[in-house]
Amino acid sequence: MAEGQEKGMRVLALVPARGGSKSMPRKNIQRLGDHPLIAYSIAASLAANKVERVVVSTDDQEIGEISRAFGAEVPFLRPHHLAEDDTPDLPVFQHALEWFAEHEDYRPDIVLHVRPTSPLRPAGLLDRGIEILLAEPRADSARAVVPSGENPYKMWRPAGDGRIVPLLESEGVEVYNMPRQLLPRTFWQTGHLDVIRVQTILLKRSMTGTFVLPIAMDPDYAIDIDQPRDMERAERLLLEGRLPLISPVMPSKR
């Protein structure tokens, strides 16, 4: 059991990493600094005191081998039909939880969604996220967020007849014409961390549920690797060295 883990509370960190990616081939194992991209999320998960197990769910043998080298478990290969471009997160997590229950009789209470495409994380983020969820018994999940760069109350969408209409309606008030300072606060979800009660996934069949708590993050960390330019920005931040980060440990030094 991990040091500092809540008594009787079993926490699984799951890093989903499929082999395919159209925007960046082999994205999850491309080099970021001195390490494969996925190694950063594995390192953050291993560093969390409240995490019991760190598992990578992948359909790809090479990703599995690299993940093991950096300290993660890869007890199964994910079926290919759960690793398509349009595969949502829910069936991936259902598959992992059902596999553990069937093959190891292992049933965690909380599962962390630790995406490899958000590699830059401050120390303590995962433990803080777990504490936020555990402090509110009514909560189904908690997720990392930053203040929205652009307020959605000033966003518009096509109506289909040549017009644009407000993305968000506010009855009787032209909220899109209000000063920015008077608009409601809004947040953007990052990919750094979701903390989810397993019952939310298995019983409510949801990755969030309806009672969701925020895990506030410094926006400087908010990078999602989707295009080569995102990797270039992450590389620049690594070189600058101004953000305290959890970095991977080389396999030979483990």
C-alpha cells in the first residue's frame, strides 16, 4: 500500500495510451526532452503518495514495453476496438476495471485519469486532487481546470441559415454585450487529471457524474499535446526550467 494512502481507500492511476494518432504518429512515445511523452504521466503517478497502482492501458506492444521500463504495470493489452480515433474514455475505463475484477479480484475505490498528452505537472497535483474528492462525499469526480482564456458567454455558433447565434443563452439579457468583468467565471478543463469514484464509472456509466469538483491549476502548465507545435511549446518550457515539474527517472536509474 502506498505511503500516506487513505486507510481502506484503494486508488488506481490509469494512463490510457493507444498506439495510433493521425495528427502525430506514435505520439505517446515521441521524445519530449530526454524521455518518451508517456513517461511524464507515469512519473507523476508513481510520485503520488495516495496512489496504490499505476497502470497503462494500451493496445500497442511497444508502448507497453516502454511503460514497464519507466515503472508502470501493463497487465493486459487493450482490445483494438477500444483504441480507435473515436473511442471515448468511458469504455476504456470500464474495460480496465472489469479486467481487474475478473482476473485479479482487484476493485479500487478511486481511479485517476492521467493523460499522457498533458505531460507537465507540478509535484503534489495527484495527491491534492484525491484529497479534494475525498473531502466531499457527495462528489462523483474532480477534474483539473484553469480559468477560460476566452469567456464562452461571448462565443457564437452558426444557426444553419447564415446567421450566428449566442453559444450560451441568457433569457432576457444580452449577456454577450456585457462588460467582461461582469460575466460569470468560467473554466477550461485540462487533460492533466481527473479523479473519479469507481462507482461513477461502473454504476452511473459516466466519467464525471453530476457532482464535479474543480482542481485548480496554474495555467502555465496547461499544455495538451495534439499537434507538433504543442510539443515544441512543451520543449521550450522544459528548456526554460521555470516551471517546477515531475520528471521521469531513466529506467537504468530506477
